[in-house]
Amino acid sequence: MTSLIVRIVAACAHRPWLVIAVAAATCAGAFPYVVGHIAINTDATKLIAEDVSWRKRELILDAAFPHRTDLIAVVVDAATPELAEQATATLTARLSNEPQRFRSVWRPDGGAFFDRAGLLFESTDDVAQTTQALITAQPLLGMLAADPTVRGLMDALSRLVEGGQADPARFDELAPPLQRLAEEFEGIVAGQSPAFSWRALITGRPPDRRELRRFILVQPQLDYSALQPGEAASTAIRHAAHELGLDADARTRVRLTGPVPLADEEFATLADGAALNASIMILAVVALLWLALRSWRLIVAIMASLAVGLIVTAAFGLFVFGTFNLISVAFAVLFVGLGVDFGIQFCVCYRAKRYASGDLQRAMRDAGGEVGSALALAAASIAAGFYAFLPTQYRGVSELGLIAGTGMIVAFVASVTLLPALIALARPPGERSAVGYAGLGPLDRFLLRHRRAALAVAGIVAAGSLVLLPWLQFDFNPLHLRSAKVESVATLLDLTKDPSTTPNSVDLLAPSVAEAGAMTQRLEQLPEVDHAITLASFVPERQAEKLALIEDAALLLDPVLNPAQVKAPPNDEDIVQAMERTARSLELAAAVHPGTALAAAAARLAKALWTLARGEPASRERVRAELIPGFVATLGQLRAALQAGRVTLATLPDDLKRDWVAADGRVRIEVFPRGDANDNETLRRFVRAVQALAPEATGAPVSIQESSRTIVSAFLQAGLWALLAIVALLALALRRPADVLLTLAPLGLSGLATLGICVAIGLPLNFENIIALPLLFGIGVAFNIYFVMAWRAGRRELLQSSLTRAVIFSALTTGTAFGSLWLSHHPGTSSMGKLLALSLACTLASALLFLPALLGGPRSDR
């Protein structure tokens, strides 16, 4: 092998133009292919093989309810129920008019059915309280229904105050609504937009959080050829909200979350600051290459060699798979990080040989002879490590393994062919001084004299790390890897606080409505379950009692809410006169009943009305805009609610049934967890409990936990195959079992130390940073092979040699390239950079401190 590599290096250095011409021709074919075919499939669901059991269940549910896949959840929050309803209704109508952009748009919690039957879903006591409040508000409602204007409101207030004086029993009841109206008018006078709720005024109770939040579910058309497939749809929704004025009103907020915005904003977070980080990383890598090589010609040669290898590897990946996936696209980072190691090893060895001989051609032949076999073995071992992922069910890493493994072969070939040719053509000047680190001589001798102590320290580190390993955590929650500052994640975390809106619910299918109902009852008995919903959940309980209360109220209120005649709209002068009349009535009431709560509220409201009556017409128009549309909407809802009829499965609307009953008759059940739905342990218990009763359950918590098991299993499986393959390669190349163990022992130590430190500093493994482990494996094997093969060749004082210089700068260059990820604004990427930097530090320390002590003096001395 060594002699073959020497001949290849010598031939390429002797005929550099031929080699460069072949490389240029290869690039001329590969580069246009890459440019013409490059694509990234950003569909995260394709990262795991579809034949995995939990993925099969997931796909079965998606096939049964295809309209519930790839959704954007539009969350509308408002200061009042009226504002929330108006904003949601207008935005839904607007989005429904764009079928070319949105495949479906619907409201899971609103619409005509819920307007009519909404009261039936309340408790009987709440229905009684609400209907009684409506009956009590009958005078106000009647006058406003007959004149739904500011004038009608003023006349109603005047009559209510005058009636209150005549009926002392109702006198105290007027203080709260007058106080609330006073606050509203004072805010308008001050130029503010206070939140006023007619529902709260009529019922006498403030709205709860659920009444202030509405949802719209949107299934957009996605473009998977774009890095953000749903960006156009999300932009269209935000643009529609802007045109409707929903983003300009401080009392209304529209936010987007769901699978599509989460995936899109994941890329936006990754890109945030990426250009600056990349620039800093490139400058740092070039600076380190300069310190290692001291020659711009060598640096350019390495960079050109890497560029050619990267283009060829990219073309191979696109030819085999057609597209890159979210993980396999990282092949470029791995290729540069590991490929630059090969280049540094060859160039540093060339510099040492050039210093020794002074002849360029001879120096390259000698470098090929000294490091060629080590580079070949390292490349083969790293490639085997990557290829070990091929049989796993983690398709994302499996494809990465084939591309990156092949890339290692390409990088090695480029390092012993194109790189020598470029160096021969560049003809860098000779070396003026030795390339190694003479200053490390004392450390070399110290480790040799105190081998047992050094090995004992390594043993203590390994034992301590083993003790800590049981506490190593794998964080399977992908939300913890995303920035909580982006809208989609912040909104999702907000939704998890409410058991009725948390996205961490579990779905399962039942053969029929009856069986779904029975299963729902069994699930709700589990202590880990907050509640479960199925189609039968939309048939209210105790309807007879509630309908009786509603019908009694309707008998009294129907003629009130539907007057035979409605007054014509007033002009501004009519409104001024009405405000003045009402202000005088309020002042009279305050004077007649001094010192009471009503007197204070009446005086306060009268003052605000006088200010408005004497002000500009624009201020009175604001009164109309702030109060009257909300009342008209509330009036419509009241009319619908009082027309409620008996709800049965047969009378449920088709769009609601579509959410719960599949085309083949199977019925969906949705189960919600009790407790903190963002806590990993809570989700574990919840999934275990539900699957014990319904093993076929699927949904976000199941997918998250099962995918973590699949990924961890893939890495364990690949790690075992990689270890076996590398042991076989090392045994074949080194032919001594002891030397194989000497090569692998430092790798085991650095791996244990890395995981032990992770436990000590509280850094859990996750979906992102676990990708660092193949790199640790590859770099660790390479470094150890370099040292072991040099030791086998009889080289002395390894730490002083040019090899150590190459290893140190290779580690620093790779560490800088990947460690810069630590600075990313994306939490997952930052954790990957942190683990990469930590693993490289452990690998370098193991190779420079533990391995020399383990090896001892050259074998020829023994």
C-alpha cells in the first residue's frame, strides 16, 4: 500500500497539468449537474423510514384525515370575545377566498353550529345564570335592538337611570355597568382604544381566557423545493391580517404556529447570524491554516482540493438520492471538517520532509510514504463508520452515511493526487526551520517516565465517566431545541399551558362511534389524562334542562331582540343631543343619591359624555366604531343562541364530522395530558398510560418519544457496525491485536470523557447534537491511526514531531469550523457546536496525553 501511494504521489507531482486537467474535466461535468439538480427536501417526516411501526400508525391516521396534515394554526387573541369573534370570522372569510393558495380553511371552535348550540355545552347552572342575566338586561337589549346606534345607547342609559331611581331595588345594580361605560368613554376621550365587552356587561362576569382566543386551521399549498415550503402561505395570512387591520389594533393579536410555521421558522432561526458566523469561521480557519503551513500556496492548494472533492461528493449524493434531506445536507460540513485533516496531515509532513531534503519532488514522495498509508487507513475507517448507518431506519442519517462515507474516499483520493499536483505547480519555497514542536520534548519525556501515573489518571477519568453515565439524559422534546423567541414556538408554548389547547395530544382510531365513546370514557379514568374528545363529545349532556331554560328566555326575549321596527340612523347633531340628555340624567341621579357607588359612577360617566358632546365629531364617531359593531355582533349571537335545538349525532354539521369521522367510518379520539404538557416526564407517563390501554395511539408525544428511540437505536446499531468494521480494517492493516486495541483505547477514553462531562455540565444529548458523535468517532480514529502507525515505524518523541503539529492544527481547524456553531442563535445548533467543541477537546487530549503514555517508547527499543 505504501509503495503504491508513493508512486501515485510521485506521478501526480511529476505531471501536475495532466492531473489538474482531469480534475477540471471532472468538475466541468459535476458542477453543472449539482447546480441543475440541487434540491433540499425539507419534509421532516421523510427522515425516518415509513416501515417503522409507529410511523405506520402515523401514516394510517394521516391517510384517514388528510386535511389535518401540514397545517398552519392561526391563533387569534383579543381583549374581548366580540373582538376575537369578529377578527376570526373576517380573517376566515378572507382566507377562504384564496383556494389557489390554501387547500382548506376552517374553524374548529366556531361557526354557525357553535353560535347556535354554544350554550348547550355550558353547565346547567351556567346556562341558568346566563339566561337570567339576559332577562335582567331585557330593557337595555330592547332599546338598543330597536335603535342600534350611539343615540339608542344614550336613550337606554337615560331610561335605566330614571327607572333605577323609581325602583331602589335595582339602583345598586346600575353602578358596575355605569362604571364600565365611564372607563370606556374616558379612554376614548384620552385617544385610547379601551376594550369593551357587551357580553361582560350583560352577563355581569368577565370573559375567561378561552372566550378571548379563537383558532383557524389552514392547510396551505406547500413548495418542498424551497427551504421554507410554507413561507408564501404564512406571508399571505399575515398580509391578509394586515389589510384587515388586525395587526394595527393593539387589542387583537394574530399569531401563526403548527407544523408548517414551526418548520419554516426553524430555517429562519438557523439562517439568523449564519452569514456572520460563517465569515468568522472562514477567517479563523484560514488563520489556523496559515499558522500550520506558513504558506499561502499550500493553503490555496488545500482549499482547491477540498472544493473539487466537495463538488464531486455533492454530485454523487444528488445522483443517488435526487435530493438532500435535512440531515444529509450536513455532508458538506463533515467533508470540509474531515477533508481538511487529510490536507493538513499531508502538507505538514511535506514541510518536514522539505526541510530535511530541500527538494520539492522528493519531499512529496517522502510525505506520501510516511503518511499515505495512515491517511488511507483513516479514510477507510471513517468511511466504514459512516457506511454503518446505511442499514438503520433513520433514513436522514442513513443517506448522510452513504454520501459522507463516499466523500471520505473522495477526500483521500484528492489528497494523494490533486493536492500533490497543485503543490508541484505552486512550487512553495523551502522551509527555513524544523516543523515540529521541540518545546514539547519535556512533556514527551515526562509521559514516558511516568507512564503508570498517566495511565492511572486516564483510568480514573474513565471510571468517573462510567459512574456518571447512568445520569446521561436524552432530551427527546424538539421544542427544547428551538428558539422560544420566534413566533411559532412562543405561541406553541403558550398553547401548552392550557390542557384544552395543548398540541401535545394523542390520537387513536376506533371502529365506530359507539366504540369511540366507550374508549373515551375508559381513557378519561386514567390519572394521566385530563380529558378526551371524540365525535360524541359534541352532543351536549342534559340537553332537556338547558333547552327548557333557553326556551323560557327566548319567549321573553324574542320580541325584544327582533323589534318590528328599527329607527333610522342618527346624524351627529342627534347624537350630541342624546349625550347631553343622558349626561343631565346621570347628574340628577348622582345628586339625588350622594355618597353611593352609583353617584360616583354616574358623575364620572356624565363628565365624559359632556366632554364628548362638546368635542369634535371625530371623537363621537370613535364612540360608534368602538361600541356599536360589537353590540350588533353580540345581538346576532344572542339571536342564534336563543334558537338552539336538540343536538344529535345526525344533526352535527358535515365539516365538524369530517374532523372526527374518516371516509371509511373509523372515528378519531383525541386525548389530552394532565399536568405540564411541555415536561418530558409528564409526557412519558401520559404516553405509557394511553398506550397501555390503546397500543395503536399516535400523535405528537408518541412520535417524539418513538422517534427518539428510533434515532438512539440507529446510532447504537451504527456504532456497533462501525466498531466491527473498523476493528476488521485495523486488524487487516496492523496485523497485531494489541495494536488494534492501542488504536481504539484512546477513542473509548475520549468518548467516555465527553459523555461524562456532558452529565457534569448538564448538557443532554438531543436530536441535533447527537450528530457530533460520528464526527468524534472519525476524527478520533484518524488521530490515533496517525500516532500508532508512526510509533510502529519506529519514530521517537512523537509530541515533538511534525505529526503532532498536524494533529493539533487539524483539531483546531475542525474545532473552529464546528465550534463556531456554538455561537448560533438556534438552541439546537448551538448545543451541537458545544458538544463538537467538547468532543474534539477530549479527543485531542486523549491523543496527545493518553496515547503517548499508552504506547511508550518505539517498539524497536523493546
